Amino acid sequence: MSETPLPATSAGTPADDRSDRGDRRGARPRTGLPVPARFAVVAVLTATAVVCYLFLFIQGSFDFAFERRLTVVGTMAVVAFAHAVGTVVFQTITHNRILTPSIMGFDAVYILMQTLLVSVFGGSVLAATDGMPKLITQTLLMVCFTMLLFRWLFSGRGGSLHVMLLVGVVLGLAFRSVSDFLQRLLSPSEYDVLATRLFGRLTSAEVAYLPVAALVCVVAGVVVWHRAHRLDALLLGRDAATNLGIAHKRELTVMLLLVSLLIAMSTALAGPMTFFGFVTAMLAYQMTGTHRHAAVLPMAFLIGLLTLVGGQFILEHVFYASGMLTVVIEFLGGAVFLAHLLRKGTL
């Protein structure tokens, strides 16, 4: 008896996307190590990088340097978790390995909000308004934008991957164009103040936001972990997931809300990072060789933390360019993104 194929669902689902199936075959690791062994290797490398960054090459006061480095590691852990988990979940609900919240224009909302603040109230407003009210306000605005746009495009019967991509990219370009226009009207001193908030700043993050961002990551991590099997079902598409007893619309809303909170908190804490989540998610799938989220999610977090801590240690103590990590990650991540897109040949 021939096996009945899964019904075709929305565009880009694993049930009907040959390129996605081919991408999965290419994602299998070439090493013969089992998944637990690969986890152990990455975990040991990550722990080694953290220990080296915290304790090596300390000059002057140990207490001062250790406290500062511990704060930087905490920031990197939050950023790595938010982008890794947020990107993997976002790619699951979009059934696409290329799209990420940042590529879809999420960071453009943050840039526009910061630019409007400086344009209307002056450069001093950024420092004067730092605190929980500003964090909550900009987080709510970014979450509302994401929920209104993506949920409308995902949940409707007429939802389309290409429509979502078009709308997200166009809105992102529109927000960035408005931001660029307003930035040209600023004085040089005001633009310098604004520019410090528009780039990733892992070593000079908003420390006051770190406890709140860490708490959001913990709560989101617990929710996502308990829903890992539902995320596996969502990979099959709307119809197949519904037949398996998954409330597709509700799960979609919950996951979108969690992704929005994670990326909003990370952006508010350390600034926008466009391609970091894409790279960590891609490497996690290649290292695990599976689509099970119980394996992919922790691997993505470990790879992200290893990239940030190890990269910062190398740049700071080998090349003496401590503030260049985000620039290097964005440059290499953009190159990897383009190479992956050209190799795959499709969205």
C-alpha cells in the first residue's frame, strides 16, 4: 500500500517545498559524533571561552575588571538566547530557514523610535529617559508592530510567505528611510549621541535593563521548552498540525508574542543585530542534524554564546579591537546570508 502524502498547506511548508527538503539533507552533520557528544563539545568550548574572558589578561583591580566582564557575559548570554531562540521559533512558524525578525524590519522600528526621540526632544533625551518606563514603552511598541503585521499575515487563509516578505521588507525600508531623513536634519553632536544607540553595543549595554531582560528570557525559555513538541508539529503546516490536535492560531499567537518580547528586550539592551540570529540558527541545524526543537534550541543558544564570548576575547586580546565585535558579526553574517541565499536559489 502506498503511503498517503501530507496535504499541501501554506507556501514554504515542509509538506510541499522540495528546496526545503533538500536543505534539510544538507543540514546533516558530516561528523560521526552523536548529538550528545556534539552538545558536550560545544558546551565545553563555550565554558572555556567564558572562563578565559572572565579571568585572563586582567590588569589593575581584579574586582572592578571581573564585575565589568561578568556584566558583559550576562549581556551576551541574554542577546545570544534572545536571538537564537527567537530566530529558530520564527523560522519554524514561517516554514522558512532564511527569514528572521531582524531581516523582516523589526530593528527598523527601534531605529525609528530612537531617531524620533532625538529629533523632537534633542540628544539629551536619550540619557534622560533611560529607565523602566522607556524600556516598557519601546518594548510594547515593537511587540504591537510585530503582532499586528505578522499575525495578520500568518493566520489568515490568504496568508502568503511572499506577501509577508514584501510587506515586512517594504515597511522596514520605509522606516529606515524616514529615520535617515530625520538623522540628516540633526546637528553633528545630536547625531553622535544617536549613533551610539543604533549599533550593537555588547560591552556598553544598558546595565539597568539586564535583570528585566534576563527574567523575560527565563520565562520565554520555559514556555518554549514546554511547547517544543508543538513547535515540531507546526513544522508540518497548518492542516497537519490541526489534525494532530494543535490549536494552530493560538500557538502562532503565543510564539509570535514570545519572539517579539525576546527581540525587543535584546534590542533595547544591546542594540540591533541583523544577521546574528540567522547564523546561530543555521549552525544549530547543521550541528544537530535534526528538526527536533528540544535539540536545536539549546544548541543554537550555546553556539550564539560561544560566538559572542569567544569573538570578544579574540578581538579584545589578540587584535585589540574590543568594540568591533558587532561590526565583524554583521559583516560576516551578511556574507553568509547572501551565500546561503544564492546557494539555495529560493526563499
